[in-house]
Amino acid sequence: MKKYIINSLFALTIAGFIASCNSKVESVEIQGEHEENESRVELSQAQYEVTGIELGKLEFKEIGSELMVNGVIDVPPQNNISITMPYGGFVKNTTLLPGDAVKKGQLLVSIENPEFIQFQQDYLESLANSSYLKSEYERQEKLYGEQVASGKTFEESRSNFLANEARIKTSRAKLKMIGFDPEKVETGEIKSVVNIYSPVSGSVLDVFTNIGKYVSPQDVIMDLTNSDDLHVELSVYENDIPKIKKDQRIKFNIANTDEEWREAHVFLVGKGVRKDRSVTVHGHFDSKNTDLLPGMYVTAKIEIATEKALVAPDDAVVRFGEKHFIFSYLGERDENGQPAYDYEMIEVMMGNKEDGFTQVTLLDSARNYEDIKLVTEGAFTLLSKAKNSEEEGGHH
């Protein structure tokens, strides 16, 4: 690739005029000669004014060596909750949809089952029998002690009393499991419908039922998630695991987007290798990300080392073909009474990127980086000018 500039015009034209009988002095005009120069770009005053070029300098900064990985947004297992109904029933009411936010204690779904009435009846009957069976047991115990009643009768009354007490306890536990308050049942509040309330604040991941549908004990009615403890779960291949340490910096964004990179830190490195020969690495967010949802795919960079390196702003480095370049301002000069601005295109080798800076290595080792007046804004415009010049034949 060649960039060209007109340095001076040098062309010799000789015009002679010979009169009929007298020789005249030759007249000479110097116009100049085109000279080619690789790697130079020139801007006229008008071009310079619209490019918005800004200058800076190359400098040394701490920049990280990064490992590119993929992963997902996840929550700990204890923050994912599946809502079920231990004894089944028909869905009487639900208004929630996937994505809805819920608060702890909020009504999720109402389940109706005629058997619920029978459970409450059994509990009340057992309570009613308790007083009689207890009195009979105590009476038989006294008679047995006085050797008036037989041991068999005493044992039967004792067995009946203890069996009824067990029924009371199991019925009470069953009612609590379903969602009824035994104390309210004891006051005569009998219901065939039980309400299920959210055990956490979070959001609805999915709903697997609708009004009128029968749900059995093994059916999941809906899934909830508590997003207060979201984290990023990354897959790192086993040969890279020795490079990963706790508290290393993670930068990530949602896969296939151009969103700004977010930050996290490694807090846990898995101890098991999965079938695909990868190990799970977990990262805690540095700040709250309310727009993220569990299951989102992410692209991430784990900072595995840092070094002091020569860097340029990302916008200062341009690519043409398979090569990368920066531009250096050479100065202003006069051309035909008009100001012209010269820039030099310098090939570099790119390294790591971090926080808006790119590591660069000057391929010409004899060049002093401090002498480069770096174009930090407008490098793409200069690249476009250079490319157009080449396509037009190499001259500006």
C-alpha cells in the first residue's frame, strides 16, 4: 500500500521563438516534478478543518493479559425455587406470567381440592375424640392399679389414646404442609381452597399451569428466582485453570451485543472437570445489574496478569488488510500559498486491550515513541484518505 504527496513540482518546458532574421532569448518556466512517498498523507486546510483531528502521545500503562471465555448469568441453587403442591388439586386462580416481579409473601396461585375438606374433618374428629380417650385411658389406668380392671382392657385404652394423639399430630402437620392454619380450622374455618405464597422476593422464571388445570404432587406449578445474588458462571478449559486465581478481574458483556463491558471478580474456581474438559469459574458482580436475567449468555475476559506496556487509545489504532497502523503528525507547511498538513502512517503490532487502550509495538525499533505526535481522533479519516489516494493513482 502506498500513500503519496506532492512535495514540489519540477518540470522543464522550453519555448523558443525565432524571428525571421533575429535570434530571441529562450524562455524557461519551472513547474515541478511529482515525487512518490510511501506512508505519507496530506490534508488541505479545508480537509483539516472538517476531520476533527486531535493529538496525543504514546505512553506506558499497566495493562492486563486476558483470557477470553464464555459463560452464562446464573444464580446459586438455593435462589431458584420450584413451586409445587404436595397433595395436588385444581388451579383456581393465578395471574402471574414469566418475568413478573414478586415479593415475599405475595399470592402466587390458589389450589382447590375437595379432599382438603376431608383432611380438616379428620383433624377435628381426632381432636374431639382426644378428651374422651384420655379420660378413658386414665380411668382404666386407675382401675388397673387397683387390680379391678384387666391388663388387656387397660392396654387397649392406652393404645387408643396414643393412636389418636398420633393422628392429631400427623393431621396437624399435613394441614400445615398443604397451607392451612390448624388453629383456624379448630375455630371452624373450613376451606377447600389453599393459597400458595411466594417464599422469596424475586421474579417468575416460568409458569407451567393455567386456571382449571389439575396439578399433581409431582408437577411444578411455576419457577421463581431470587436475583439478589446473580453471578457470572464461566467455562474455562482445564489447561488454562492454573492461570485462574481468586479475586482476578473479570470483564463481561452480553453475548452478540456491543454493550459496555461490565466488571466482576473471581470468587470461586471449580474443582471438577466436566465432560467437555472445562472447569466452572464463578464471578461476583462489582455493582448491581438489575437488567440481567439468569440464563443470559455472556462473553468474558479474565485478567490473568498485568504488565507495563506502550499503549495508544483504541481509536488511534486502525487496520488495513492484515496490518495495523497509527498516524503521527509531521507538521504544517506552505503549498502554493495554502497551508497543508502532513501525517505519517506507522505500522504497529497490536497486543492486549484494556479500559480503552491498546498495547502497541513499533515495528521500527529505531523509532523513538516520544517523538510521535499521535493522532488520537481522526485516524480512520486519515486511513480513508490514504486508501482513496491509492485507488486514484497514488497522487493527492
